[in-house]
Amino acid sequence: MCETCGCSIPDHNHPTPADEHTVEVLTGLMDANDHAAGHNREHFNRTGTLVINLMSSPGSGKTQLLERTAQAMKDRVTMAVIEGDLETENDARRLREQGIRAHQIATGSACHLDAHLVHKALHDFPLEIDGQTTDILFIENVGNLVCPAAFDLGQHVNVVLLSTTEGDDKPAKYPVMFRAADLVVISKADLLPYMDGFKVERAEQSLRGLGVETPTLNTAAGREPDIGAWIAWLEQQLESHRQHHGQAASAA
Amino acid sequence: MHELSVCEALLSQVRATAGTNHATSVGRITVRLGPLSGVEPDLLSQAFSIARNGPLTSDASLHIETQPIRIRCRECGNENEALANRLLCAACNGFRVDLISGDELLLAQVELRGVARPPNSPTERKENSDHV
Ligand SMILES: Nc1nc2c(ncn2[C@@H]2O[C@H](COP(=O)(O)OP(=O)(O)OP(=O)(O)O)[C@@H](O)[C@H]2O)c(=O)[nH]1
Ligand SMILES: [Mg+2]
Ligand SMILES: [Zn+2]
Ligand SMILES: [Zn+2]
Ligand SMILES: [Zn+2]
């Protein structure tokens, strides 16, 4: 009998010291978050809601794009927004003023949203009210090109904004974020004539360097808005989402 | 920095492993990290030195195994190592590539102390069943 572990095999090795053992674990460090994200996705799919996670540096125009989107679509599409912001309610208020539902998550000092924060928000901010379901939920993440990329929220699509007032080499500087994008929106395109340093082709090239085929489109959400390509992309996402999730409105 | 949240997730997995195996403390913790995981090794180590203070892990050390970024070209099938922001095929310069490794974020191993018998983990259990 083995004296160390008491089993019946006469001769086998034990690490030294005898009370020290190394276990193989091989679990993902994001497993708890990813599990919660999966649960969020069940919430979203229950109401057939398309969920879009919007990410960018601070001030790239996420909220303004959502304001313009509300103006363009809210009469035919039911929209809602969950806002992740460090301190204020400002962004949520701006969207309510556009006549859509908005919920603010105050992240305090956290520089990103995670699946648990979104889950808590979903219980305070239901996607179905009096039988009226939400067609699109936008989650405006905290303005930050690093941390939000690591946290799945349960969204169906990631959109990353790159504004023309930033460097067009941002994808090369923040590869993890831009690799996570399903669409890159070049925002503040109205300013392109003034931004000698920003070339859309260079931004696209920088993105290709990440080994992805992610599409890009331009938006202008300022005084003279031009968000046609964005709205067309959203319509197409909604359509394919309805097909995949069997929420065909014609079923009735 | 989100490395602190990642570190808290790491420590809760480590403590759970220690708890299941009735360990009295934890020694070396091995994490496998790819550059495309979004976690910076230095920031994770820094976060670890603060977050480890607590039950079971106050003497623990963190060992980070950085994984290389490897890609496979969808056009020509070539495999090569690549930089995080130059994920291009070394043979044909194509950008239609699949990532083979480089985005890992895994707890690989935990060294447990105060455990009299071989720990209760899937790999070890298999070994145990061999010598019933
Ligand atoms: N010219 C121009 N200005 C814009 C455009 N979009 C946003 N802005 C301006 O850029 C500033 C920041 O816009 P926001 O929409 O608040 O940016 P954000 O990404 O939501 O910012 P955070 O939530 O703080 O990260 C505001 O002064 C906007 O008016 C645009 O398309 N064109
Ligand atoms: Mg905003
Ligand atoms: Zn729930
Ligand atoms: Zn952060
Ligand atoms: Zn190739």
C-alpha cells in the first residue's frame, strides 16, 4: 500500500512536499461573464430583440448617432437604449428627449459594462411592456477602446465607431477592439473636408491589417445629418435577425 | 483597467478549486494569455499583487504563459506567426485568415497546499481510477 495516499498501488510517484499538488484546471477566465451573457441572450431572444453593442473612444459620437437614429426610425421600429456611463444620466436623458426608452447604468469607476450589469438592467428595464416588444436594443458602452472588448454582454452585433477627429490608425493601435467589431462606423464624416490627417482608405487599410473582413460605412450625425448607409445596414440586420429568430410579423 | 475584474474572476476560480480539494493555501497559479485576449500581462500581475490578499491566496504567485499569435490563411492554407496588428498571411499577404491561437485567457494550473491526497480534478481522477 502506498504510504502517501493510502491507495493499493505499491509504487507510484508523489510530488514533494507530499501535501503539495498541482491541478490542471483549464477554465476560461471570462466563463462567469460569458455564462451571464448567454443568459442575457435568452432574455433578448424571448422578445425577439436585436441587440447592438456600440463601442468607441469617449466622444466619438455614439449618443448623437443614436439620437439621429431615433429621429429616423422610431415611428416604424421600437427602439430602446441602455447607456453605460461613468457618472451622469446625461446620455439617457438626451435619448428620452428623442421619444425613446432609455435606461442608464451608472458604472461608477468601472471602465466597461459586463454581462452582470446588463442583466441587472434588464430586470429593471423590461424589453416587453404591455405586449409591446422592443425591436432593437442599443447598448451604448462606456467610451473606452480597451476594456469593453473583453466582455460579451449577450449582444448579437458589435459596432465600433471611429470618428474622423481621431487617428485613422486606431485599428492598428486597438486591435482587440476592432477585431471584435462586426461593423466599423466612420463617424463625423461631415468633418472629413477639414481633417487632413484622416483618410477613410487608410482607416480601412488599418482594419484589414487585423485579418478581418469587417465592413465600414460613414455617418454624419451633426447639423446636416447623413446616416442613410447606417439606417440601411440596421434595416438589413433587423431583417436577417427576424429570419433567424422566427419572429416573422406575418405569422399572425 | 479591466484587469482587476479579470483578476477577481481568476481568484474566485482558484479559490473554488482550492475549496473543492480542501487545500489550506495556494502556491503557484499558471495562466495562459494570448496578446489578443485584451488583457495586458503587466496589468494583470499588478492587479494580482493587490487582489490576492484574501483567503487562501495571500501567498500565491502568478505565472503568466504568453501564447504566440498564429494564423492560417483561408486562401492558400499557409500558417504563420503574426503581430497583433499585422494579422496577414506571410505567404500571399492575404487578410482572410483564421486565428489558430493568440486570444487565450485561461486558468491553466493551480498548485494546492495542505492536500494530503492527489487533488480532485478531471485529469487526476482519471489517474486514480486506474489504481482502484
Ligand atoms: N460635426 C459632428 N459632430 C458630431 C457628430 N457626432 C457627434 N458629434 C459631436 O461630438 C461630441 C460628442 O458626441 P457624443 O454623441 O456625445 O459622443 P459619445 O461617443 O456618446 O461620447 P461618450 O458617451 O462621452 O463616450 C458632441 O459635441 C457632438 O455634438 C457628427 O457626426 N458630426
Ligand atoms: Mg454618449
Ligand atoms: Zn434574467
Ligand atoms: Zn479599464
Ligand atoms: Zn495566404
